[in-house]
Amino acid sequence: MSPIVECALQTLKQHPHPALRLSELLEVVAERIDRTLDAGRLRGHLEDHPSLFRLLDPSKGPWREPSHARTDAFSLDPWVLISTDPAEDSALHPSALLLRESVRWLGRGLDPYSPRDVNRWYAIALAERQARVALRGVAAA
């Protein structure tokens, strides 16, 4: 396995969010492994390992406009999640871990060609991020 793939896998396993946008993952992997890494190359590495990664692209599918009409930045920023069990123990609070893993498992099981499934999961992933920020604020008070 390439160092890029290993770094992406470890980043997703250790990150508090269940999924990251490709651009978010790129920042971390490029800083640690290869500063010349771009989104297209990282996406290629991830797509070469479908047993490890799941890419959910809300810009793909029959419900969207043709690919030639989309901007490159939008089409290169899918959500990335790991397709395997994160076997390592997490330092997250059990409630946060349960929330993260629930969102990740929902993403693993959805049909990537179903606009309803992708849009629902996308809303859930964004809500998880907002809930995490809100819970952090409550814990600090």
C-alpha cells in the first residue's frame, strides 16, 4: 500500500468526524506525505482501493447536470469515508464515538446512485458536524 493511502486511512480512522471532504483530507495528507499532491491524484489513489475507502459524490448521478457543465472544484470534492472497521481504540467520548460510527455506517450502506440516499446522508454528515460543535460548547460551559 502506498504511503498516501496509508496516511489517508490513518487520518480517517483517527479523525473525530466520520467522513471528510476530499479537500480536507488532501490538506492533511499533503502536509504529512507529499506537498505536491493534488485532489485528482489523491482521488485516484483512493479509488484504487474500494475495499478501504468509499467516495460519496453529491455531484454525480442522473439527478445532476452533465459533467461538462460542472466546475472541476465541485466534482473533485466528494466525501471520503473508510469502508472498514476502525479497529483501534479511540480517545473520543463513547457518545461521540457512537455518533461518528453511526454516520459512517450509514454512509457505507447507501446506494451512491440514489439521489435520496446521498442527499439524506449528506444532511446527516453535516448535522453530525454541527452537533459535535454544539456538544463541545455545552461541555465547555
